[in-house]
Amino acid sequence: KNQVEQSPQSLIILEGKNCTLQCNYTVSPFSNLRWYKQDTGRGPVSLTIMTFSENTKSNGRYTATLDADTKQSSLHITASQLSDSASYICVVSPNYGGSQGNLIFGKGTKLSVKP
Amino acid sequence: DGGITQSPKYLFRKEGQNVTLSCEQNLNHDAMYWYRQDPGQGLRLIYYSQIVNDFQKGDIAEGYSVSREKKESFPLTVTSAQKNPTAFYLCASQRRREPNTEAFFGQGTRLTVV
């Protein structure tokens, strides 16, 4: 079964520190991998989207990496801010048959940034 | 402003009642989706629509119904047949249901059974 696994489940860091969130997936073949940020009680907002041929993509202090060989992705947050406190969701889009256009969601990593 | 609007933000339902969640978009997107989010779980697809007057069941369609009479609107009805409806519901849209198109989400409706 195609799955997207994220780790850690939750993370607490101090303001100004860096952190890295992990995503392992078994979806194959896939079209793209996305990272979303979801504030509590709000809808997810896109941070990055990478096709299978891309290795890295940045959006401000957020940098996503992708290793299609090992089926791993990471999201690195630099110089964290209190507003980074949210859940970060890894999403993979399959590229086969009738599943094209589907999105398979991880359970998310809940990040808390403390002052 | 362009975007997706869900209403209401909070909704309370009594046992045995049907309730309808609204989703409207002014992005001129063809594809629209309904997802359910439970604590500690990934989003799960309820229904999706690729074009007006057409929709398909997702992974957890039982107890739900939808309509797509207008391109801008994709309402979700949670029927009394849905045994555990308390959850956070998210509507999303894409220009088309294609792998590399951006998906935009509404702000969600939290449904609680009382």
C-alpha cells in the first residue's frame, strides 16, 4: 500500500534554532512531492512542490530536499520563528493509472517553537 | 481576493441530522475536493469533482453526498448514515486534476456531533 511516513511526530525547538523534518514514502512511481504548512484550525498552505527530477527547492527559510532513489524527503527550517509553530505535512502525488491527480498525505509533524 | 471559502467555520449536528458544508471558489478551477482530517491522521479523500455535473467517490465516501451544479460550488452533505462525523473538513481545488498542478485549500469546517 502506498504510504507517506513522517518523523518525528512532534518537535519542540527554541526560537532561532534550525530543524529538519523527515518524510519517507513508498509511492511509486510518483509525479511530485509537496510540503504544506497547516496552522491549528486552518487549511494547509503550500510551501514547496518538487517533481521527481528535482533535488531541492527553497521558499524563504524553508528548504525541501528530495532523494528519489531512497524515497526520502526532508524539510529544513532555518532560524525558526514563533510563527513557524504549525503542523508540516508531506504529500506525494502518484503517477500511475487512475491514481494520477490523487494526493497521498502523511500524518504531519507538529512543530512548536518556544521563545 | 481569489481563493476558497468554506462555511461555516464551526458546525454542530444533532444525532440523526443531515448537515451541509459549503465550499465556494473564485479561482476558475475545474477540480474540487473534500477531505476529512482526524487528530493524528493524514487527510482522507471523501469526494472529488473534475468538472461540473460530475463527481467521484474517494476513499471514505460512505455517509456523505456532494453535488457540483456550478463550477464555483461543491457542497458536502454529511448524512445521518455517517456514524462518526465529528472531524475537521477541508475543501480544496486545482486548476485541473493533474499531477503537477497546485492545490489550494479552504480554511476548514469543524463539525461536532452533540
